[in-house]
Amino acid sequence: MSQSFDTVIKGGQVVLKNEVKRLDIGIQNGVIAALAETLDGPAESIIQAEGAVAVPGMIDIHVHLNEPGLAEWEGIPTGTAALAAGGCTTCFDMPLNGLPPTTTTEALALKESLAKDRSRVDYAFWGGLVPGNLEQLEPLAKQGVVGYKAFLSAAGGKQDGAFREVDDATLYAGMAEIARLGKILALHAESEQIVSAMTAHMTASGRVSALDYARSRPVYAEVEAVKRALFYAAQTGCALHFVHISTPEAVEEIRLARLAGQDVTLETCPHYLVLTEDDMTGIGPLAKCAPPLRSGKEQEGLWQALGRGEIDMITSDHSPCPPDMKEAASWFEIWGGISGAQSSLELLLGEGHVRRGLPLPLLCRALSTHPAERFGLHPRKGEIAVGADADVALVEFAPYVLERGQLFDRHKQNPYVGRTLDCRVKQTVLRGKVVYEKTRGFAGAPQGLLLAKAHRVSV
């Protein structure tokens, strides 16, 4: 007796955890119910995938959607539209650049209310660790944050009530409390002492170019902050996740700590893998971020580390702002953030698989499986497997030139506009429903749901 399905994705190459196979994907009630070479049972709808590759929907654990308070920078509807169009099906929103930031239960409740029925992808929220909110960490955990974000360098917000970096005393005490709660602390790791001193030196001498900015945030500022945080975590037992690591030297420190038994993971971002510091001059302010883009040698080291499985995750760190904040004579005055939510999966699969020959399963583990495993969403999320949510991106491996009119985020300040990408998302499927099609756009109202409480999974 043949099995019936709500939807069958037919005829595509399917990226599984450790291999790629030509399979049909049978979906029932939003969940993958069957994987087989041929599924002939009745289905209410058929998605033709011949010529495409089905990959697990990206889980982007590092995005800044800027609500409440700064929706003019980016909003949940536009930011998650860009994510969905780029093959992302789940995101974790960071507290930076919301007003108020998600450092209290009241702010988290407000964030949840704003996301309800307005997100095109499933979502969860980070809390924040800032000076003065230690007593909020446990209530935030009970309310369902996936973990906490802290900055070791200046967070950048100048508004009253904006997110602030931690001092060492707050960092240590926060780690102890987060360890007690069984949660994860995510860290922006750059030494504020080094960066602020270098910045003052550069600006005082009138050195305010793109490369001057890059030199003000040297590799050793990242490595020092990583080593300091690892030391504190070893004393407190706190699980760590390092965000947007930009240097192979920092990757190595984290690798060694993990070998020594520490519970630590790391991410890097597509911009560190496909752009270099030379692009800061060529592209201009849209390529400014912190940590800054690095040299070609540093970039090659990151690719090698990714190929060895030493980089756990790829995230966008989508960090948008209004256009006028990307305009200033001094690179030190320009807002530092890259708007790349829509391009992460396409960049990684194109550059990583097409141009460098890295296996699709390895890349998809970094995009999807490892984030789901680390934050307690697996086996429900992160893999094309029977019993998992039917979160799938269908990708066509054919080159195209990214144009501004193809973008869906609010300000469309993507630094990859004009670049030839080697693949493109054809359709995005969220819990069995097509939410985006390349030729038709978005299907109906936003379908994204707040995920149940995630939990820490040790590595």
C-alpha cells in the first residue's frame, strides 16, 4: 500500500548529513515522512526539483533585525524576507541595535510580540549580558532565550539605553551564572584596550582610510580577547560560542581549548571567506565590519580550517543601517556592519563547492546541522532526514549576477551586488510550505514560528 503525502519534492539531488543522493522527499504535516529514490504515492502537491539540489534550510544564528526601536535600520518583515529568499528557514536574532535591547524579560516579551505573524522564517532570540543585568539572566533563560551575547569591545550604539560592552568583572560573573543556568555565552571577541588605543593613534595622525581602519583592529586584538575569554570560561565552566571569527589564529586557539575539554564553538561569516581588506577600498563603506576584513592569507587559512571541520558554523551577521550611516570622510565614523542576509548560503555553496571543491555535506553541516545540534534544535531542525521539519532550500547551480533589484532587505546595501554568484536559491520550503519562489516571490502571509526553548548541547 503506497503512502500518501501532502507534498513531494521530486527528482532532485538531496544533501544528507554525509552524502548526496538523488531522492524524492515525502512531506506530511510539515515533517519529512519519507526519503526514497521514487515516491509514487498520492500527493496534494508536487515540487519539481529536477536539475536542482535540495539542501537543508540554513539556520542563521546571528542576525540583527533591529526591532523594537530601530525598524528604520531593518525590520522583521524585510530582514526575514531576505533570509527566506536566501534559503534560510530559521534565524536567531541578536540583541544589538534594538531599543530597548533584549537584556530584560520586558524587552524580550516586546520582541516576541513584534515577531509574531511577521517573520517569514522560524526564529528564536538571544538575550544579552551587559553591565547591570546579571539578575536578569535567569528570568531570560526561563523565558526561552537561546543564550546570551556579550561584547568585549565597544558595541557601537550611541543612543540612550543602547547595548553596552562588558567589563571583565561583569564577564566573569556573567560566565559563572550562565554556567549555572546551562546556557551558552556568545562573544564578540576583540580587545577594547587594543582597539581603542590603535583607533586614537590612527585618528590623531589623520590616518582615516579603509586600510587604516583595518590596521586599528589587528589580528592580535581578536586573539587576545579569545584567549582571555577562554581562560575565564575554564575557571567558571561556561559554554562559549565565538561569533564572526576572522582569523585562523583565533580558530586555532579555540580548537586547542576544545581539545583540552572546553565546551566551545565558533562561527565565521561569508564576508571573511569571499572578501579581503582590499575590497574595503574597492567596494567602499558597504564592506566595513568589525572585526575588519583580513588579508588574502588570513582568508585562505579560514578556508583550510573550514575544510578540516574546525569552523563549526557559518552565519551572516546581517548588520544593516540607514544609507546615511555608511557615508563619512573617515572610515572610523562609518557604521560597521555588512548587510548580507540573502547571500550567505549562495556564497558559501558557490565559493566553497563550485570553486574550491569542498563537499556539499560539509558545507551544509556548517550552515544548518551544527547550529541545530549546538542549540538543541536537532533532530527537528538542521538536516534532511525522516522525522525532521521539512525545511528545504532548492538550489540551482548556474551562475548569475546579483542585482540590487533582487534583494529584499530594507536598504539593499549588499556588498555583493554586481558579483557573479555560482548558484541561486530557486525555492525555500518551511515546514513543508513553499514560502519563497525565485519567479513568484513570497507565498502568502509570513509563516515563521517562535521556536520552543532551545537548550545547550555540549561539544
